[in-house]
Amino acid sequence: MTRVQDPGPHPGWRWFALLGGMSAYALHLIVSYYALPAVCAYATRMPLYVATVIALAVAAGATVAGWRHRRIPPGDPEDPRLERQRFMSRAGVVLSLVATLTIIAAGAATLLFDPCQNWV
């Protein structure tokens, strides 16, 4: 009887870990910029808070996905594809963690300071 090797996690998780955090930060920045006129017109910061929470959840999820899949999947240790997968996971952890911390800093600035104070 032959034993079937576990192929490891789906490669989409590694791509999510690599690109998810920075994409969430970029979308958070764009949404925050373009939502500012509405925020100032209606005198509520709720759209900025919602955008921050959603972006933070996606970036933190990408960090966790990279962390969970950082080990080399089972297979031939000489296979260069396995090293590439490991690199994608580890780079995804670093990039998504930086994005998560940046989103937290931007959300804290929105919470502490009035974004409409100097808006023209």
C-alpha cells in the first residue's frame, strides 16, 4: 500500500499572506482619503472607523496565514518550489505585520485627532 503525502496548504494562502496586508493598507488609505469629504459633511467619523476595522482584520488575517504556513511543506527537501513557498510565507508575515501596525497607527490618529480640522 502506498502512502499519499499531504500536499500542504493551498498556495492561495501564501499569496494572501504575501499580498493581503499591503493591499488592505492601500485600500484603507484610499478609502480614508476619499471618504473624508463625506465624513466632514455629515460630522461623523464612523466610515473611517469601519474602514480601519475591516483593513485591520484583513491585514491581521494575512499575518496569521503567513505565520501558520511558514514551515516547509512535506515533500522532497531539494525541490526549489518548497523553498519558494517558505519564502513567500515568511515575507508575507513581515509585510503583513508592517501593514497591520501601520493601519493601527493610522486608526489611532483618526481616533485622537479630528481629520476635518484642517480640511479645505
